[in-house]
Amino acid sequence: MSRDSFLKITAAILIILLGAGIAFWFLQNRPRAPQEASVKEVPRVYVHKAKQKTRKVLIQAMGEVVPAREVALKPRVSGRVIEVFENFELGKVVQQDQKLLKIDPADYKLALRQKKGELSSTLADLELERGKQEVARKEWNMLANKTGTEDSSLALRKPQLKKVKANLKRLRAALDKARLDLERTLMRAPFDGLVTQKSVYKGSEIGTQGSVATLVDIGRYWVKASLPLNRLPWIEFASREGTGSKVEVISKSRDVSWQGRALRMLGELEEQGRMAKILVEVRDPVRRADQDSFEPMLLNDFVHLEIHGKKIEGVVTVPNSALHSGDKVWVASDDARLKIRQVDVLWENEEKAFIGSGLEPGAEVVTSTIATPLEGMEIEPVQE
């Protein structure tokens, strides 16, 4: 290696070492931000004081208004309609025993007169037969004294008399039937009802097999509702001892409500959802004598139900948001530490939960969310 090459390599190495030394110096002497002491973060949480009271369960459900009694009106006799009375119209209310329509009674009046004539003729036959029997008795007595014969049934015309009496009973029954048929030409309402279907008018020919109208009893309607199975034990159904849980029936579409009662549970579950079915009864759903501005309930309306269920004595109430994993509650201790309590939840809805055991009255229940809750962790409780 020549002297010049050696000098060049040595110079390059020295330059590199010098640069590295300068860089190291700057790294060691660079300005540094002052280090602050680490501050421990304590989560601030809202707490709610648990209260012990006697509570009444309020159950929410949805249902549909259906008739409690619906009858297809069929005439008992056939014929031509000669009159349709007032109020017997679709959508109108008819009173019990109110006249609805009248069938031409001419044929039935003739039939009644005919049966009366036949009955009069048979009564005359009865009188004649009794006279004949009296003559036969006298003749028999004279003959019996001479011959001593004892079999007198035929001689005294007893079978003939029985036949006339039987015919008389038949004709009396036929006469009663003719009177009934004549009365049935005038059709009346069987109860106070709403006419929901009608297919008869003046001049219509109607028979005993076809329906002329459908009548719904306005004395009471039913609401058929569905709710979870675990709600059933909290409802009192109507019985001889009680009237059933009070139910407020609310129509969301019209913003009106009616009062009803829990009537009974139906013996089946929904095919989809496996929900229980119950009936709620509403009395006088169409009219009220004491209310001029009463809003009638409409059939097939979908309504919201608020069922006032059984009372629960001495339960501790907490917001529903305070429940975790279904049966756990976070509590703030006196020294601001988090305690996780397992509780017995008797009832809960979207707003509140009723605790039977595991939580003492007055406890500070945490309602805020904590990302990683740990037993005994420090918290900062704040009253809601």
C-alpha cells in the first residue's frame, strides 16, 4: 500500500470517528422534558341509594281486541222479508228484544188456522167416542151379568179412546208449533249487540240454513294478549274469591284507555315465540251510561296493556341499569371501594329491578359503567 493511500484511509476513519463522537455527545446532552410523577386514575361513578318498600308488579303486554260473544243470526222459519226495522244496519247497535226484521206471516197464519180446525175436529171426535164408550159400558154390564165375561177392553172401546186421545196430543203439539212458527216470523235481537255483518234486505228470500247477520255482544269485549311465561305467577286471574288483576287497556292509535281485569289464562302457547296467552275482560266497551263523551273500543284494535299484578312485601328497588350478568350488583362501600354483590332478583322490567335478598336497604348502588370492574378497586362515588 502506498503512503498516499494509507493517509486517505486514515483520514476517512478519523472523520467517521469524529462524527460518531459528536452524535453521541448530542444524544447524551439533548434537552429532556421534565418527568411528572404518575397520577393514579380513580373512576368516577354515579350511585343510587337502594330503598326498601312494598311494591306492586306492573306487567306490560300487547293484545288484540276480540268479541267475547259473537252470534250468527239465522231465521227459525223461511220466507220473504217484508220489513227491516230501524237500527238493524251494519255498524249500528241494537237493543235486546228489539225487532230486526219480519218475514211474510201469511202462510204461517193459514197453517195455524188449519191446526186449530184439526184440533176442534179431534175434540169433537173425543166427545163422540166418550158417548160411544158410555153406551158400550151399559151394554157390557147387561151382557156380563148374563155370561160372566171379564175381558171388557174391546167391548168398552178403550183402544179407540186411547187413539183419539193420542191424536189430540199430537194436534195440540202441532198447534203449539204453528204458533211458534208464526211468532218466529218476527226476528228479534237476542242481546244488546253491534251489527258487524248483514246480508238481508226487504224482499230477500231467506231460509233456516243461512245466516242473515252477525251480532257482537257489547256488554263486554275480550283482549287476547301474549306475554312471557315467567310473568304469569304475578297475575291474579278472576275467580269466585277475587275479581282479577286490574288492567289498563290503552289504544296507542287513538290515545284512549279503558279499565279491564285479567280473566283467565288460555291453555296453549304461541307456536312462534312460545309466549303464554291470556284473556282480559273489558266491561261496557262501547258505551257508558255515566259518560257522554265515552270513546268506544274497536274490535281488532291492537292495544297496549298495563297489568297491575301482585304486591311484593319489603323488596329493595334498584334501577335496572344497576344489574350485571342478571344477578349481580355493584355497591360503593363506606371507604369508596367497589363491592360486587350477588342478589336474588324477584322482578325486573325495563326501568326497575326488585331485589329479594343480597342487598341491604340504603346501600349505594353503582349505576355507571366500569370497563374492568374489580372487587375492592377504588372508586369516586357521586350521587345521582
